[in-house]
Amino acid sequence: MNIDKKNLTITPSVPVWLDGEDYVFDRKFYDGMLLYVKEWTGNVNCVMSLTEDSLPPFGCVRQKQEDLPFGLSLLKDNARISDKHIKGADVVLASGDSFEQFHVSGLCRRHGVKCVYIIEYIPETRYQIVNLGRASRVVKLYRCLYIWRGERRRRKAFQLADGIQANGTASNFYYCREDKSCLLYFDSRVYSEQIINHATLNKRLSTLSHRRPLRLAFSGRLIRMKGAESLIRLAELLQTNGVEFTMSIYGSGDLEAEMRFDTERKQLGDHVKMKGAVDFYNELLPDIKENVDLYIVLHKQSDPSCTYLETLSCGIPIVGYKNKAFSGLLDMDDIGWGKEVGDIEGIAEIIKCLDHNREEIAEKSVRSMEFSRSHDFRTTFKRRIDHLKQL
């Protein structure tokens, strides 16, 4: 069979919603599917779980089934992927993070179908998420045992697979072996035309020497896993150390009310601005491109958050905790500064030093922009699709 006429089936971990007669997809996922359809000259089909969860307030795409450019099979009532879902496929791209898809590589092996798993989380990250939760010790122990057993099954599933696509350096280092066809990639929602250009970056950098307050920012869910509880403490340390700054915090979550209260209680309102959840493309990207000098990423776990690449695409270097994901990025290029996880005093010291050495911010801003140009949304997906075609 001609390689360009092979049929591709994708079994993502993200669900789809049904709202009236409309299917509702996560925008980033749907945009990726459009690229698969464009670049893959055979048929493209998708097997997705139907969810009854509440619809997200934004970041969605609506389509009627007859208008979908790809085939869609629905898994209802917790149904599992079965032989009928991979019938006619030549390549299956499955979710290695989903505990419900470990059997897919076995199905593919029995039917002579190539199977590639996408993987993001390493076991350490899964355990970190459990330990950062508010459940009882007994429940945490049970969840850790579930993860441990699941990891044994994941390893067996990966042994049967033909390849792995690893999102981020941590998963690439942990799972990719010489006897597998492996691809390292970095997740991002930013297209090449949305990456900051030299003129916009130079305009922003030209103001660094004016000695106005440093403009810091954080975006993401306001939860402990993302280190959000340390942001107000960081602001307090910077104020104590005499650093002139503003900190814009974009996002919502469990800690939002507490953070707003602490901002007021500690009289940090002149420095900290709680922006709430905003639309990524229409509000967040334009705002941070023009108005942010440094990004603060205090993620405690080592997942390959798209925040890293999306921040770099705006020409903004990162000050953050050196979890395995960020450490891997720092090993690849000089795009930021890091301290060990939990060392918020060290993070404050870095920012204080940079306040007096702003040329370092400018230098790494340019490096950040240049690094992101090799990892924009289309380039990344084209690389991933070419990897599948080579099997």
C-alpha cells in the first residue's frame, strides 16, 4: 500500500461534548485534527469519549457531524476502544496517559496495525499530583497504588507499540528507548504568525532601561499543583527586598479567593493584579507580548505544560522552579533562570538581581523568541505527522 494512502485513527484522552445537534471540541485539539486531515492524505478517523461535563466558557469549536472533516466514533457510557474502532486503520495514535488505553497496542498487534503512544506525564508527576491534593492519607495511598499498578501496565503497552511521541524532555528521557521509534516534541497553541516579531520585541525591550517597575506575570490554574499559593508570598518578598514591580496573575481556580484576600490583607494591591481567566488568543497573548518582561512559572510537578513554549513565543524568558520539564528546557537553550522546587526565596533573589541587570532579560528574551520559532503549532504537528508516516 502506498504510504500516502494509509488510514490514521486517533484515540485522544480529551473528550467531546454534544450540545443539541452540535459537537463541541477543545480548540487546540480540533486545530490539531485539521492539520492531520491536511497533511495525512489517507482517511483520518477519531475515537472519542462523549462527556456530560459542563462546557468550558471559551476555547471551544462547534461543528455539526455532517461538517466534520474527519470521521468520528463516540465512546458512550465509559465504553472501551475495541476491535471495531481500529478496523481499517493502518496506524493508530493512542494516548499513553490514559489508563483506559493500555490495551490498544495489543489490539493493534493482533490486527497488524502500527501503534504509537503519545505520553506527557512521568510517574513522578502523577505521584506529585496526588500528594499535592487535599485527600486523606489513606486515599492518597490508594491512588499511589493505582498509579504504580498502572505504570506496570503502561510499560507493557509501550513494549507492544511501534513508537512513542513524547511531549517534553521529562517523558522523552523516561520512556524513549533505542529500540523504539521516538519523537520529542513540545506542546503549544501558538502559530508561527503569532510568535512575537523583532519590531514588537525591540519596542518592549527598549523600555527595560527606563528603570520603570519590572513587569511580571503568571498564567494558569490557580491551584497548588501550579505553585499558585506561592505567588503572593513572592510578591511580599520582592516588596521587602525593595524591588519595584507589578505582577499580573491570569487564571482562576481553587486558590483565587484566598489569593485575592491575601493581596488585600498584605497591602499588595499596587503590585499584584488579579486578571481572572481570559481568552488565550484574543486577550492573553496580545497583552503579555506588549506588557510583560518576565514570566513566573512555579510548577512543582514535571509535566510539559504548554505555558513554557507559549511564554517563550512571546519573547518572555522564564523564572521558575527547576522541575524535570523546565530543567530539560534550560539544558536545551538559555531561555530562563531556575531554582529548586520550593525555593521561593531563591526565585525572589533571581528577580532582584535581574532588576539591576536588565540586559540579561533582553538577551534571553531574544533567545526565547528564536527557540520558539522551531516549535510553533504547525511545525510541531508536521513533525509529528511525518514521524507517523515513517512507520
